[in-house]
Amino acid sequence: MTAGIIFRKAELRDRNGLTDLCMRSKQSNGYDDAFMAQCAEELRVRDSWILRDEFWLGEADGRSLVGCIRLSVGDDGEAGELETCFVDPAWRGKGVGRQLFDRLKSDAQAHNLTCIGLDADPFAEAFYARMGFRTVGRSPSGSIPGRTLPRMELIWTGRRKSWPAQDARDGVR
């Protein structure tokens, strides 16, 4: 399903296209223009994210951005944060998100992470659950006062060479 898509590290030249992808994907969940205006600054991709974090993108036919994912590593070196994860609405259900998660998994392994957290859009909570994340609470929105988001985590015990399976038999809590 992802034939013709190249996955690569984001570069500074991709910043504006990534911001557009994030906005387009978020709005496709049914959010109105007023809501999106409140989220615009939080969704604007920064150069520092591209330079500092593990930021991957999927590109179709060498020009169209179809998805992106970004992992930051905490100061403790054991925890990471899934900061950005978006798929172009036209490419949902075609394996792009799963392919992006393969990159996330490789980065997590390379950094020997034992936990990845994220504040999920409510519309994406089920997808993250399929990827092995568990909802552990609520977090305040970075854009909308009074709004909370599902706080999710993927935690596994021990340092493993393989990504944990999505059930408790493999140490995922």
C-alpha cells in the first residue's frame, strides 16, 4: 500500500510543507477554522525540531508529503516523547502511519528508550492504541485553554533489541 513512498529524515527545506501537512491532517478531523487558528502556532514546524529531534517524513513521487513523525528524547535518556504524527487525509488507511511508526521504533531502539509518551488528539487515540500505547490520564492542550487530551504511554521493561508486542505478555503496561 505504501509503494512509491520514500521515507526519509526531514530537512530544513521541508519545514513549510510539514507545517501544511500537520494543519491539513488536523483539520480533516472535523475541526473548524476558529479551532485551527488556535492550534496554528503549536502545529507550526520549527527548524529546531528538524535539527534536534528524530523527524521523519513520507514523500510520494518525490514531491508530495504524505506523513510525518517526530520523536524527542528526554534528558534522562530513557524516555522519549512522540511530539508530531500526521498523515495526509488522502493517504490514511494505506499503511503510511504504520511505516512511520517503524521509523519511530528504530529511533527508540537506537536511543535505548524504555518509555514513549504522547498527548493524543482524541481522534487519533484508537490508532495509537493499535500501535501499543495505553491511555494513562489527561493532559492540558497546548493551544486551547480548558481542553484536555488523552495522555498515552508505551512502556516496556528491560532494554530490548526488538520493539514490544502490543500486549502484556511482552512487558507492555
